[in-house]
Amino acid sequence: MTIGIAFLLGAAIIVLAGRNPATAYYWMFRGAFFPSALPETLIRAAPLLLVSLGLAVAFTAKIWNIGAEGQLYIGGMLAAITGLMLKDLPAPLAMPIIFLVAGLGGAAWAFLPAFLRAKYEINEIITTLMLNYVAIYLVSYLLNNPFKDPLSQFPETQTLPEHLWAPILVPGTRLHLGVFIAFLFVPLVFFLLRRTGFGLKLEVLGANSKAAKYAGVPSALLIVQAMLVSGFLAGLAGGIEVLGVQHKMRLGISPPMSPYGFTGIAVALLGFLNPLLIALTSVFLGGVINGSMTMHRMAGIPVGMAGIIQALIIIFILASYFVEESLLQRVLRGWKR
């Protein structure tokens, strides 16, 4: 229902712009979910999926990691640096190291706000949000100075050697191994959250922090662990984007109109923190991003319309969460009386 309302409002905006919404949405969905377009949609969905799976781990404990964008940038930068350092190694040996370093870079970037929240109860929303800008400006400095490609003179690293590019899974497309790795984490995170003591403790902490403390749940340790897992997956998303799509690190690794780190928040919430629903939502929003390009070319609709639709989805998601929580609180108050 949330998605439907967002698309209805989007249609109204398209009408105000003097375009036909039926035509616009036809080209959007054709450019997103027709067989020829599916590989590109899945490529777009892969980083979204990893980011949102990591956010689901943190959000389950009511730890609001808003820094996935910065963690993704750090992971991508470290992936490119590591790839250039290991360019003489064979791919089966170098690629796992690159992915691991990318993930650890994202986790390291998430550690400081996690520590500040766990130790001093400093609001992680503020610290993770601000660290996004620190990460992006740090990466910008590195790309404009020590790791700048001397040939292109653009703010980007040298292109990784071709044997370190993520292998193509379907000939004739760009569908690469990183997409498979991203979807492999869906059952892993599902098992982590639904079938382990760690996941149960996260749910207890997220439901009631005071009750968790009374039950002996190590809240401070869980906060740090949840943030590290979240940061690791965001960093890994950056590494997969570098090896699978860009083949170098550049500032445009995350789409300006639909940044993976911020769009992942909508994906995690729209999927109700359920890894299986998150996978479906990632493919859907990846399709919206991909299809907006086709909509722009064929129907003359600005590419930014995809961003407007995503923004509307986020607004209605937050509103539904607020209404649901308010109703729950009213029911509980009435029950106590």
C-alpha cells in the first residue's frame, strides 16, 4: 500500500509536468523487469541488498546506523587500493582478500560511533551521519592526490587489472559474481537474526533496553557487534561495486540521485527488517533506479523522478511506522487501565 500511494503521487507529479504517467511507468517497468533489463536491475540491487541487510541487523536492536554511505565509500576505496597492491596475485587468492579488506574497512568506520554509543550513550544517528561526510571527503582527497590515476587525471584510481574484475556469470551481460555473493548473504543474515542467540538478544535489546539489561543481556557489547556487522556488509558492498562494476574507485560509486547507503535505509524498513523481504525490495528499488534511465530516454521524464518516488516511499514508510507505534502505545495504555 505504501508503494502504491507513492506511485500515485508520482503519477500526479508527472501529470503536472505535462507527461503521461501510464507511458512513463510502462517504460520504467520495461527498463527494470523485462528479461533483457533484469541483469542490470540485479547489478543495481546487489549493493542495496548488502547495505540494507547490514542495516537490518543494526535496526533490529534499535541501533540507527545512518552511516552506511560512508562505510561503503571506505570499503570501495580500500578494495581499490588492495587490488592495486595485489595486482600480481592470481584472482582466486587476491579477490577474497580484497572483499575481506573492504568489509573490514566498513566495519572499522562503524566502530567509532558504536563505541561512543555503547560507552557514553552518544546518539549514533548524529555520529554516523556526520562520518558519512568525513568518509566522502577523505576518499575525495585520496582520489585527487595520492591515488589519482596519472593517465586520466580524473579523481579516480587506476583501473584494476582485468583478472581481478568480478567474473561475469551470464555471457553478453554485466551480471557478475558480486551479485551472487550479495544474494548469498540473504540466508546467512536470516539465520543470524532468526536462528541464533545473537539474533534473539538483538530483538530483546530492540524491544526494551531496560528489560534486556534486567535479563543480563550485554547491551554495550551487542551495540558494538551489531554496528560492526552492519558496517562490514556496507563496506563489502563498496568492494563488490569496485570489482564488479566500476573496476576502479571513483566518487560516483554510489548514484547521486539514489545513494546506496541512504536508499538502503528505505529498503530495510520497507522489508520490515526481514532478509527475505529485503531481497525482494532491493530488486524492486534497484529496478526503479535502473528503469528511470529508460523512462528518461523514452518518455522524456527527468531521471530525478526515481528519486522523488523513493523519497515518497520513505516518507510513507516512516509515517506508517509512526502510526503503528502510536496505535500500539494507545492499546497498551488502554490495557493497563
